[in-house]
Amino acid sequence: MKTFLTAVLAAATLTVPAAAQTQDVDMRVRWPNPALRILESYTLKAGDEAREVLVIAGDATIEGRVDEDVVVIAGKAQLSPTAVIEGSFLVIGGTAVIAEGAQVHRDVVVVGGLEAPPGFGAGGNQVVVGTAALGAQLRAIVPWITRGVLWGRVIVPNLGWVWTVAAVFFLINLFMSVVFHTPVRASAATLAATPLSAFMTGLLVLLLAGPVCVVLAISVIGIAIIPFLGCALLVAAVIGKIGFARWIGMSVVGQDDMENRAQSLRSFLIGSAIMCIAYIIPVLGFLMWGMGAVFGLGAATLAFFSAYRRENPKPPKKRAIAAPIAAPPDLPAPADLPASADPSVPVDLSAPAERPAVVTEEPIATEPPVDRAAPSVGLLSFPRATFLERLAAFALDVALVMIAAQILRLDRLFADNPSFESNVLLLALVYHIGFWSWKGTTVGGIICQLRLTRIDGTPLRFAESLVRGLSGIFSLAVVGLGFFWILKDPERQAWHDRIAGTYVVKVPRNWPI
């Protein structure tokens, strides 16, 4: 057997060219799959090899050879003297410890802390952001993720820094509850009066926040208003969350006077304590946190619109001029007075003469029947649509247009105009003009019970729909001011409504489409 193996090796040597015999042959075994660890540590021992290593929320110790990259997220990474990394070495949210003799042939990127010998040098770039203390703080988040987020709770009882963060947030909420007593009281009163409406409004605001930001970003000029919109939503969420805590406290211990600051503080403390206990319980903690955010945002939004309506009341409706009062009938002439049988008895001129009673039928006031065949005739009798209702319908239409654009793949249909945004704008314009001319509304308007009509009560024609659509682009381009004009206009008209001479009204649910 030994003689046979020797002969085979000799024959192979003779068949290999001389140039190839002088080259080094790579006999290393390459692993087909990377080493992936999530929420646990990983160790690559000396003499072992891996194609690449990815560790999330865990520690990694590399003693062997890695053919490609080593990535550690929210953990500690250690390279021993025998470690060889052919690719890059990345540590995000943790600490990297590199021993003397470790080799990294490409880039070293550390967001956190790096401990390396003075003579260490990577084959590529070396970028370090932060310090070792920052890396330790980022690594401390891992237990909160594993024992808090994955369990569905906000507060982990055995983590000290979590209680510190909770105490800081409590002090901030307490300060805002005292300083901003009036808006917090309005939010709590709204939750006490209409909790379901507050919840639905909060969901609607969360759903509309994204489409509104997309619309503002498309207009380019509206990008400047996105930070202010984000700050407004943040303030509303914080104020509403404090009002939510007061509402819980009011439900446990009744509050007689909403203006009483002492009672309001008591309700806030009780509600905050109940929320804190709920945050510790698994699953219930996330439910309480999410419900508080939705209820609070909806209550703050409703309270804001109520305050706006009080500061800007609707103009009084013009009353119809009363018909002139008919003159009383003339008194009977002396000749018509009754004659006395006895001439010596004087006639009483003050007593009215008796006349036969005349029965008259008064007309019964009846409302004119609504012509269902031509509903636009009676649209002017319905109330004007509010800003929130029109915004909800517009967001639904934008979502529908975006879905249609993705299905139709407009960026591929129009070779001359490959810009996807411009094609979406064209599709939205065609969609709105077509539906306004056909049905006097859009799909979003049908869902939100909104209809369009001209100021004289007649339905829109194609010309008015085209003018309204083109002027709507102008209302959107100027940072959306044309749309926000609805909040100030007494007839709740936007700029494109005034240009096209249209109203948007709210119709009953049984109004025909």
C-alpha cells in the first residue's frame, strides 16, 4: 500500500508543470455559512476558521481565523494574539479589546470604546467614535432588551439605571403637569368626557403623520415644516400622556374640581404610580405604554381643536328678514253699530260688534323633499367639512395613489420621464380631477362622507375640477399654507377652493354615491 501511494504521488508530481510546483497551494477549508449568534456569546477557538462572524447582543471572542468580516452589535469583542481577520472588524454599541499580535487586514470601526496596544495598525482605515465608558453604557442596554423588551415590559426591576431613567421622566412630567396645568387639565377632561373619540383620534393622527410628512417632502419647500410638525407631535404626546395619568388617578379617586391644583396633583401621582406598576408586568407594560401614547395624543389633539374653536368662533348665521306684520282690521263704522231697542238706553261704543266667525286654514310648513337623483342641489344645506376630516380623506387618497403607482410601475412605463415622484404627482392629479368630475368626491371623500359642490350648489364640471386640481398643487407647494388656510377661513375653504369656487361639505351616511 505504501509503495502504491508513493507511485501515485510521483506520477502527480510529474504531470504538474514546473511553474505550478513553485506556487503555494491554498489548502484551507472555507466554511460555507457564517457564524451568527443573537442574544448569546460566541468563541472562535485557536486553529478554527469561520467565513464571517455576526454577534448581536452578545460577546465575541476571536482566537482563530475569519475569512471575511467580524461584526459585533451591543456587545464586547476580544481579539486574542492568534486572531486573524481577513476582512473588517466592526463593533457598534460596545467595547473592542485587541491584544498584541492580533491582525485585521482591512478596516476597524468601533462605535463605543477601543482598547488596543500602541503599535496596533489595521490594514485599512481605523475609525473610533466614543470612549470606553460610552461602550460600557451601550452594553448595559442589552439586559434591558433581553429581560424587558422581549418580555413586553418597559421597566426591568433589577436594573438600577432603568429606575434612574424612570425617575428623570417622572420629574419632567411632574414639572410639566404643574407648569402647563391648563392644557393638561383640558386633555384629562377630554379623556373623561369622550375616551373613545380620543382613542380613535390618536390612531388617526399616528396613521396620518407619515403620509403628511411624505406630502410635505414631495413639495420640497415643505421639508422645512417637517421638524416643526415633529416637535408639535412630541409636545402633544407628552401633554396627553400626563393628562392620561391624571385621568387614571381621577378614575381611582374622584376629583371634584378640575381647576383645583392640589387635587390634580394627587390624581397625577396616583395615575403615575399605577402606570409604573403596570410597566413592570410583562406584556401589560407594553400595552399600558402604547395605550397611554394613543389616548394621550388623541386627547391633546381634541383639546387643541376645542381651544381653537373657542378662540375663533364661527360667524353668526344671517337671519332671514321677518315678513311685515299685517295691519289690524278697521273698527266698524258707526252705521254698523247695533241699534238699541230703547232709545233712552245709550249704546256702548266700546264693545265690538259681533260678526260671524271666519275659519281660516293656516298652511303647514313642510320641508322640500330631497331629490336623490340630483343630490348636489341640497349640498349647500350641509355643514362645511372640518380640517381634520379633509386631512383624513386626503391621506387615504394619497395612500391609494401610492399603492396604484407601485402596482402600475409608472417609473418603467414612462421612459422619457423616469422620475417616480413626478409620475406619482401626475397620477394623483388625474385621479382627483377624474373623481371630482365623475362623482363630486374621491374614494377618501366617500369613506369620510365628504362631497364637493360649487358655491351656487351645482355639481362640478371638468373645467372646475381641472382648475381646482392645478391650484391644489399651488396650495401644497407653498409649505402647505393653502391647506392650513381651512383653519382660519370662516367658510372652511382652502386656497384652491376659493380659486375654483367650491365648498367641501359633510353629508349623512345614507347619502347616495
